[in-house]
Amino acid sequence: MHEATLMENLMQRIAEIAEAEQARRVVGISVWLGALSHLSTEHFLEHFERASDGTIAEGARLDVMVSDDLDDADAQDVVLKSIELET
């Protein structure tokens, strides 16, 4: 369940940032999917929808970039590039 761990880590990072900024909700996020993350854009969207259900990030707008660089140091990861918050 590599994807589940990636989503759990992403959701934890989003929650930490939102809490630190005292946000009311997450409006949007931008993520980068590593070539070896085993996630397509569509697959990521499905996982994110389930993982964010009932959280501060539920309904957030998503911008997803997918890498094809197998040699990138983060090729197995989902990287949070930016987050837009409503405070």
C-alpha cells in the first residue's frame, strides 16, 4: 500500500501547515508526483478525495504535475509544492 502511505504523509503535511497558519480551510494544493510513485493524476485524485473527506482539505482545488524522470531523487514520492489557505 505504497499509495496509502504517500497519501497519509501528504495529508499530515497539509494539516500541519494549515494548523501552523491557523487556516479555516485549504483552498488549493499543488503536488508533484514522482515517476515511481505509482500514481497517475486520476489515481491521485481518487486517493486524495478519500483521504481528505472530513478534513480541512476536503474540496480543495488540485494542481497535479506528473514526472517521468525515473532518476529524480524524489521519484518515489508525492511532493507538496504549494498550498493555498483560507484564514
